[in-house]
Amino acid sequence: MSSTIQLNTGISIPQIGFGTSKSADPVASVRAAIEAGYRHIDTAQMYGNEAEIGEGVRASGVAREELFITTKLNNGNHAPADAFSTFEESLEKLGLGHVDLFLIHWPMPHLEVDYVETWKAMLELAESGRTKAVGVSNFQPEHLDRIIEATGVAPAVNQIEVHPYFANNEVRKYSKAQGIAVEAWSPLGKGNEFEDPVLHEISGRLGRSVPQVILRWHLQRGDVLIPKSDNPERMAQNFDILGFELSAPDMASIDALDKGEEARRSPHPNEFGEE
């Protein structure tokens, strides 16, 4: 089983999650991931696969209470009425009774609907008990400040892009300072990190793959990580990162690989989705 961290709501979240974006066969992948030991499954309205994720979970035979399920509000659903109605649709598609975490997928600051109002709707959903926690994804410090100032409630999670070439340290550290857990999407980056000589040296010395070294780096930084793969062998390898440790010098060497904004995979959150 994977290690867990406690969210600011008091619930625990498995540190090693399984991402389902762009999965070729979500039902088979989720079932294989759960078989490999994953207990945290991450999906989103945007991915269009919530029904398949629910089917894969049910096919796994693992009890619902042993699993942590996350989904996310799509960018066109920020109006409170839309947030409420599409959340109900997500629950219906998943067919799992409730979700453990519901996130605003992107802040979309250029929209007519203020994400502060969306956050207030998220808090209402949390009060209903049909999601155990609510949070955000891709929020910058200024976005976090606005929602916390308006409501007095910090998100449980901020899921952001983090990998060795784009450590996203400012957002990561700011989130943690507010008591917000950080989840890393795209934790392995674009794949070009796999050829990095620093990572290769550590990998060879420890007898672990480069992806395992990268994922262990995330784990030791105290973050939640969401790797994804449709390959059962790779899924299992990505999950198998608890049996070794990176030394402080190795951690520092990986920290030093950060290239900043030039290595960001996605548009900046203030620009994402602009026409």
C-alpha cells in the first residue's frame, strides 16, 4: 500500500495516485492500476471518461471505502448553478456514491464568472457530504489569496504541474504555507528528463529506473503524485517506489535540474483557455 498524507480537512489521501487523462482504455487501465496497488484514482469532467473510471473501479472488486476518487470541474462549468448540476452528473457517471475530492480544474481568470463564486459553490458541495474535500488545480498564489480572503477557507489540495525540469517552487511553497497539500500532475515531465545524465547516474547507482527516481523525489518532497500509463508493467513500476530512499545530496541534485518557466508543459494558468 502507498503512504498517505493528511489534508487540512482531516482526511488522508494516498500519496501515489493514478492519472487517467487520455487513457486509451480507461476501464482496463483503472482495473490494472488498482490490481497493482493504487488506491487513489484521478479523473476529470474534461477527460470525458468518468463513466469508464467508475466501471473500472467496480470491476476491480476492491471496496469503495478503500479507494480515494478525485474528479474536477470543467472550465465551462464555473457558474455556481453549472457547478452544482455537473457535479451531480459526475456522481451519476462514476456511480460510486460520492467522491473524495472535487477540484476546480483551472482558475480561468478571464471568464465572466469569477472563480471566487465557483469556490463558494465548491464549499457548498463539501458541506453536502457528497465530496469529502474540495480543492483547486493550477491556481497561482494570487488566485489562492482571493478565494481564501473571500471565504476564510483554504482548498484541501492544489494540483499543479511539477516535475524536475519545472519544479514550480513558488506555487508549491506558497500552497504549503497556507496548509494546502500539493499534487503533482505530469510528475514525469515530457519524457526528456529520462535522458538526463544526473538522473541516469542516480538511477544506475540505486538500481532503479529513472521514472522511479523522479517519482521518489516527489514522494520525499511530501507531495502527492499522479503518474499515468496504460502499460500494466509500467504502472506497477511507477507504484513501486517505497522500497528505497534518495539521499539529501541526490535530492539536491534533482532540485538543481529546475529550468523554470521554459520547461512548463501547459500554458500559464493566467493564459490557459484564452481565445
